[in-house]
Amino acid sequence: MSDLPARPETPGRVEPREPDELLIEAMDEQALREARERMAARVRRLWDARGLLVRIGLWGLAVATAVAFLIPKRYEATARLMPPDASSAGALAGAAAAVLGQTAGPLAGLASSALGIKSTGALFVGILQSQTVQDAVIRKFDLQRVYHVRYLEDARKELAAHTDVSEDRQSGIVTLTVTDRDPRRAAAMAAEYVSQLNWVVSHLSTSAARRERIFLEQRLGEVQRELERAERQFSEFSSQKGAIDIQTQGRAMVEAAASLQGQLIAAQAQLEALRQIYTDNNVRVRALEAQVGRLRQELVRLAGKGASETSTASELYPPLRQLPLLGVTYADLLRQVRVQEAVYETLTKEYELAKVEEAREIPTVKVLDQPVVPTKKSFPPRLLIIVLGTMLAGLLGVSWVLGQAAWEATDPADPRKQVALAIWGDIRQGMAWTTNGGARAALLRLRERFRRPEV
């Protein structure tokens, strides 16, 4: 640096600039002028090729319109499911409440998220995306034929691509959207999803009430079979022995039989006395004989099957020593029937209560919005495809024109142009070699060489 003092600037005086500054300014002006000239040349070239650009744009418009109308329509059917009540949220909610020590509040939801405890809505989303539900939908609507796939795994992938299931974290509402070419099939598939979700939740629930209901149902069936067996044994014994109430029936039978037997003995004695006086054709003798016959028939009817008019008193009814044995068997069978009836009645009440409790605990599916047949397509956006296709064709046309202009303006001696020409020539030669059968001839020669190896 120089120690000389700087010259004071004089107002109104223009300081002379350095030669380097002038050179830089001249180069900037020249670069700006060249850029303007190139821009003007490009605009002129595009203007000269306006006919070609218009034709390219029209072709692009035609192709985009054809593509937009050839793409098949797709319709969306949407179903929205409400989360279950807090009282029927299931085992997860109960476990979360036990861990957190409370059942409500924003801190509980925050802690549940931190502990990884998911809501019932997330459980619904997982069930809807499960293979069990997907396979049921695929089988019902024969989606392997609809999607033109051979394997069930490919049909699952296609169905998953056509199905969107999401949950709103704020409200817990689950949204199910099914996309299909047929609007009615889309609505039916969404409804089938909801039906399968309800079935899975109802039949695969692992709540305590469900386990109790299943146990009671099995036990109730066993008790019913045991009750039927006891009733059958009791009825067979009663039919064989003629027993209804052994104590009362036995006392009544003995009294009735004794009374009839006494009357029969008295009638027989009176008949023998009359025969000593009168002949057998006497009216009184015949009347007593008829009375004796009637009494014997009553004794036979009272004795039951196996007795006859000539049966003795011991044959008409059981001896007194057999009555206690019959009474014990009768009481034992009757007690079994009554015990089984009491058990069956108790289990039936508990079974009904368990079913009610299970219905309360199972998170039932509540449909907020039923899937309806859509009337408006969701895909494709034809106007957007036509506009974008036309714009793309126009951009390609402009790029072609400007690229051709740049190619023509490039010096033939430019190495880049020479390399590009060489590459293009090799490509054309390869295409001609493949088209004219050169590849086939080379493969044949290679095969002959391996078939006849050189000696």
C-alpha cells in the first residue's frame, strides 16, 4: 500500500476508470447481446415451425383425448363406522384402564398412546385388512376372475390396492373406501366388508363373558342329555312297575285289593250257600255268579298285565316285602330327575345372563354411513389428462424444434457431434443387423460350433 495521501474528490468531476473495468463491462454487454440474439433466434425458429407445433399439439390433443376416454371408469363406495361405546371397548380398554388407574381424561389417552395401547378403531382397521376378511370378499365376488389373476395372493394384493381403510384419531371414526369399475359391486363389496367385520368381532371375541357363555352352553348341553336319560329311566321303571307314587299308590292298591278280595270271598261264600239250596239256573245264583265274575275282573284290572281271573291274592299285587325295594328305586330315579331339572333350570338362567353380558362387552359395529351406489366416477380425471397431454405434446414439439436448431448450429467438426453421429450409426447398424436376421445367423453359427467342436 502507498503512503501517499489520497486525492480529494472534486464535485462534478468524473473519475477515469481502469482498463480492466472497461473490459469487463464490454464483455458483459457482449454476452447480454449474444443471449438476446439467441433468444430471438429461438423465437424466430419456433415461429417458423408454428405449423409443425400446431400439428403436434393437435396430435397430442387427439391422443390424450383417446387415452382419457379409453381408461375405464372407477367408482368409490364409502362406509363410515363409529367406534363402540366405552363400556364395550373390550379387553384392551379394560387392560388400559387397569394399567392407568383411571378411565377417562386426556392424560389417559396420552399414556395409552405412549404404552402402545391401541383403540378399538385401530383394531377394526386391522381386522378389515386381515386375510380372513379379504378371502371372504374375494370368494363372494369371484375377484380372481374380475381382476384377471390366477393366484389368491395376487387377488389379495389387487383388493388391497382397491381398498382404503383409515381411522380419524380425533373422532375414532373408521372410513372404508372400495374402488371398482362397477358402482354396484363397489357398494356391495363395502357392505360385505362391514358384514365380515361384524362376524369376526362377534365370533372371535375373547372376552370373559364370551368364555363363560361358551362354558355354560357346553355344560347346558351335557345336563340336558343327562336329564333326558334320567327321565327315560324313570318313565321306563314307572311303566314296567306301574308306579306313579309308591307310598300313596301302594297304600291305595293294598286297600283296594283287600276290599275287592273281601267282597269276592263274601260273594263266593254266599254263592256256595245258595247252591246248597237252589239250582244253578236260579235267578239269585246267576246274579251272585255275575257279581263274583265282576269282582274277579276288577282284581285282574287292578293287578295289571299277567294276572287272570284265577290268580291268587299273592299274584294280584306285590307282596309287602317288595314294596320297600320298589319305593327305594322309585325315589332314587325321581331324585335324579329332580336334581337334573334344578341344575338345568339354574344353568339356563346363567346362560341367558351370560349372553346378555357378552352382548354388552362385544364391541359391536355401528355403521355411521351405509355404503351407497355411487353415481359419479372418481377416476379418471379426463379434462386434466387432456390438458396435460396436450401441454406435454407441445413441450415435446418445442424441444424437438429447438434441439434440431441447436444440432444444425453445431459445427460438424465438434467432437461431441461426431461422437453422437458415431453412436447413432452404431445403433442403426445394430437395428438393421437384428432386422435382417443377423442375430439369428450368429446364433446358428454359434450352435454349429458347439455341436462340432474343433479337433
